[in-house]
Amino acid sequence: MTSPTPATPSGTPIRVLIADDQDMVRTGFRFFLDAQPDITVVAEAGDGEEAVALARRVRPDVCLLDIRMPKLDGLEATRLLAGPDVADPMRVVVVTTFDLDEYVYGALRGGACGFLLKDSGPTLLAEAVRAAAAGDSLVSPSVTVRLLKHVTGGGSQAEAPVRPAPPTESLTDRELDVVRRVALGRTNAEIAAELYVSLSTVKTHLSSVQLKLAARNRVEIAAWAWQNGYAQRPDA
């Protein structure tokens, strides 16, 4: 598995599509994101069908999709834009009011690289867009904690994301350092700062870990860490 390529060349604004059936929500998101020097909103949609059609035509770097939309819900739109059968998948972040487990699992299974609650605040929204554009992912912290409890035995196996298989080869000490921090919800930048290494080094380690674990995303890496006792704090 290769490390994801950034969606935009360095210095180029991240192009975002916003899909939500509430005009006020779209206006609020656009106002805040357009105020960021490195982000620009290039399209808006009021329902899922329009979102899919616009995304395919405009090819934004990141799609922000609500879940409950007319004509086509956000989970189905995510699958059509980023699912495993899509030849050239887009980067999708699901942003919703509804903090329900089935939505989280459905979004991640459908190919979303982020899941954010609307009350997470504008700063986290911008961070999620930047993470998605960089090939990273961001899931609301409150969702991550509950999700990891579910995948590590607190909930239904059928509902949880696919559990990563045992590693094909042992992880190095440095890879385990990175994995521990992923399990605690650290971003790549935070991991780099804590380990005193470059961002590209962190991404290289994560790419190797994903390959060894056959993990599709950070949530599965974190789940493996929690299942195997690597989720304690690094200084514990």
C-alpha cells in the first residue's frame, strides 16, 4: 500500500464541495472555509444526487457531505464517490449532527476519510479538510473513543469496521511508537513533534504499518493497537 499523495500541489488552495440540505449550514461552512488562506469552496449542493453529479464534474479535492439529505443520503453519496469500487475515489469527510454508531461505520465502510460532528467547531472542520487533502484522516475525538471501544469488544462485530489481520511481519519499535500515538488520536503533525521526526518520516512509518496490518485507515490501525495492548500513553 502506498502512502496517499497530497490532493493539491504545495501552495494551491484546497478545493472543497459542501453538500447539506440546510442553506444556513452551507452558508456558515462556506463563510468560514473561504476565510482560510489555503481553502476555497468551489461548489455547493442541497441534496445527495446533486452532490454526486457536481463532485464528478468539478472534481474537488475534498467533499464535505451531510448524512441526511433528500434524494440520496450522504452514506450512499460517499460510497458512489469514494467506495471500494470507485476507480478514482475522492476524499470525503462526513459532517453530521447525528452521532450514531451506524452512521460512523457506514461512512468509514463507504470510503470516507473523516467523520465530524457539526458541533465540533469551525477549527476542527478546517483541520479535517486539510487532513483529507493531505491523505490523512480526522474523526471527531468523542466518536473515535466510542468507536474504538466498539471494535475492541464493546459492540457488535457485524457493525464494526473490519478488524485488521495479524501483521504479516513484526512492527519495528519506531512503528509501534507511531501506532501508539495514532491510537490516542494524535495527528501526523503531533506525532512528528512528539517523536522529533519529520512529517514525511511519520507518513513513511504509517504506510509501512498499513501494509503490514493490511489496514485501510487510521481507525483500523488504532483498533489493532487497542486490541493488542499498544494504546496506553507513551509515557505510561
